[in-house]
Amino acid sequence: MQKIVITGANGYVASHLISNLLSQKHKVIALVRGNDKYSPAQRMKNVLFEIDDHIKLEHLDTCNYSLLEEDFSIPKKQLEDIFSQSVDFFHFAASLKFDAKDKDKIFETNVGGVENAMKVFIKHSKPGSRFFFVSSTYSCGNFSGLFEEKFYANEDITHFRNYYEQSKRFAENTVKRYMEEKGIDGHIVRLSQVVGDSRNGVTHTDYGVFDFVKRIGYLSEKYPGSVVRVRIDPDSTQNLIPINQVVDYFMKIVDTHKPLTSVFHFAAKNSIKNYQIIEGINRLLPFQVMMDKNLQRAGLSPLERMIAAGMSFTGSYAETNLLFETKSLDGIMPARKNELTAKAFYKMLEYFIQNELPVKKQTVHI
């Protein structure tokens, strides 16, 4: 039984990983912030029982922490217990903001947070411990070509779509610096866009593609029967990876005790085209989206302007065909399964619209 320490443990990917780790009887230390409504332990339980209402929690310890404070503001005795043996430390905690107005907060959390996490790890971890920084494949920014599993130099904001992407690049290089200076066993895991479960369609994330679906869903309830144009290239693609596949990859890393490469891409080999996504939305909602990659703001209807304003983040990914190297992942999982298909993604759309939105519509099967 291994001990796994996870920051940002109640997040979407982290909580699914914890659910699987507990089912395999690993000892998990979940670092979670409390809020005015729930304690850290209750916040953690809430997300875990949403994933599996029969989950057993005897191997879970939840700890309140402050990401940017010295020693995470965790008492010394508690830190000694957490790091009483070698651990795998997964740093998931991050800000998902992207606007220029939030730049300072984004960098404070995403760069300052990972630096503080490394300081805690270096100060308290035992020999044999490993540090995994969970980053994003979109730290590639406006990179053209095959984005390799290696470190890339920091660049100014003109090389990125937003400050979230830039902050992730800077955070990766912070980890690299500590790896070189302190000799720690550190690794970068870049995640592509994580969606629902490819086995049953269950989808509880509203990030990325599903943020767009959520916005269209709300508008379809208010303006049913509308036809709108949206600036999207129908033949561009989205690199989507099912949550169950991501968890499988993390579990393989946990169970691999030989030396690992420094950078991993958890990315799909086969992307989903935008037109497949929009066709699914149009089938399931009383609302029709027409794609036009050359659409200009002038001449947009008020409803189309509303959609364009809501796509300030997702719209920057509507004309991409990103390619990610996966040699490191293939090295530990040569026979990868569960690649997302258009049919499996449609099941996710169907579940999300039926269960996560107030909009209800008779399902259409393909």
C-alpha cells in the first residue's frame, strides 16, 4: 500500500483519481480547503460520494491547508504524520481563470502555488518520494507542429492564448529548476481536455467543451427554436480524453516503480472534430448552431453577440488542430484503450444535458 498526497483533492480529476486509489486500498492524504459552508472533510466526502455512493473511506485522511502559506499552514505534528514514509505527491491545485484582469491571481496560484508545494515536499518528504506536477497540454500555447514531451522555455504572452496557458508553462519550469537544483524525483503530467466517462457517459465537468454546451443549453431554454451562427471551424478538432482513461494512466504511474521520464502527455491520439460536437448539440437541444469559421462580429444578431461574448475562452480553441507526442505514456502503457469515439462523446453530451442542465429533451440515439 502506497501513500499518496494530493493537493486540490476535491477537483474533478483529482477526486476521480482518489476514488480509484481508495478502491485499491492506497493510503490517501487529501489536501482540501474548507469554506464557509463545509469542512475540508465534508467537501471531500461530497465529491467522492457523487462518484461512488458506496465508496469506503477508511484509507482516506483529509487535511485543511493553505496553498500559499509556509508548510501549507499545517501543524508540524500533522506534517510529520503525512510524510512519515515515502510518498507520491500529486500537485493538482490550480486556478482555471484566464482573463488578463486576473493575471496576478493566476500566477500567484499556478506558479507561486507549485513553488510552495515543492518547498513543502523538499523540506518534509522522505527518500524515495516522487513529485508530480499536473499541468496542461495547452501550455503549448500557440505552438505549431508536434508538441513534444519535453520542457519548453518561458515565453511572453504573445505566444499563448491566455494567461492560464502561460502560467502553466512558467510553473513547469519552476519544477524543472527545483529538479535540477535539488535533485528531486520530479515529473510533469500534462493533461489534455478531460471530459466524462467513456464507459457510461457520466459527465460532471462543465469545463472547456462542456462550458460551451452549458451556455447553449441555457440559451435554448430561454430562446427555443432559435438558429444562431457561431465562429467555429467545423473541421478543426478538440483533443478530448475520458476521465476513466486519465485515471487509468495515473494509476499506471503510481504502480510503476522503475524510473519515469520527466514529462508525460495524457492526450488522445484521435481527436473529435468540431462538427461532430455541434451535430450532437443540435440533436439534443431545441436550438440550432450553424458553424462559420469566417464569421465576423459585424452583422451578428443580439443572440449571436451574446454567444460570442461567452466564448471569450472556448472560442480561442475553436480553430485548433493540436498534436501532442505521447511516447512517455506509450512507454508505460503500450496497449492503450478507451480512446474517445464520436458515439461515446454523444453519450456524454446526452448525460450532461439531461442531468447537469435544467433543459430536458427527449433523447435521440445514434
